[in-house]
Amino acid sequence: MENTIETAFKEILEEQIHEVAYRKCINDPEYQIANTNAITLMDMLKRVLSNDEQRKLLDELESAMFIVESFFLEYSYRQGLQDSKLIHKELNSFGIDVMKKISCIL
């Protein structure tokens, strides 16, 4: 059973990963190019498949890949949170103030 803190953390993760980070990602020109390429290739593959069963399997594969990627993203985000203090400390030792740079961007 989850406690209140775990539930709140999951809600924050959901918001940060699926809203804030996603918005930033979809505005990245490199992401846009890669995404367009992936969509084009998927459409081409669907057109050359010979029957509905094959196309259904491709759709299921695509969905499964998205689920796998979502697990990776969540673990990456959590690891980033765990490592953030160390990363900030290391960057500060080189004269880089991450928080100052972030406040300039926002």
C-alpha cells in the first residue's frame, strides 16, 4: 500500500515527465526530425505488410515499445533526482552554477 508521500511523488513524476519534459522535447528540432522519420518509416512499413494480422502485430509492437520506453524514462528521471546533488556539486567545482543557468532560461 502506498503512503501519501509515495502517491504525491508519483503525481509529481507524472506531471514533470509527461507534461513539462514532454513539451520541451516536442519543441526540440532534433526530436521533431527523428519523430517525423519514425512516423514515416512506420507508415511505410504498414503499407507493405500484406494483411490485417501483420498490421495489428506491428501496432502491438509499437505500443509495447512505448511502454518499455516509459519505464526507462521514469527510471532515468528518478536516477537524475538521486544524482542531482552530486551533479550540482561536481559542476560547481568547475564553476558552473546550474541553478543560475536555469533561472536565466526561465
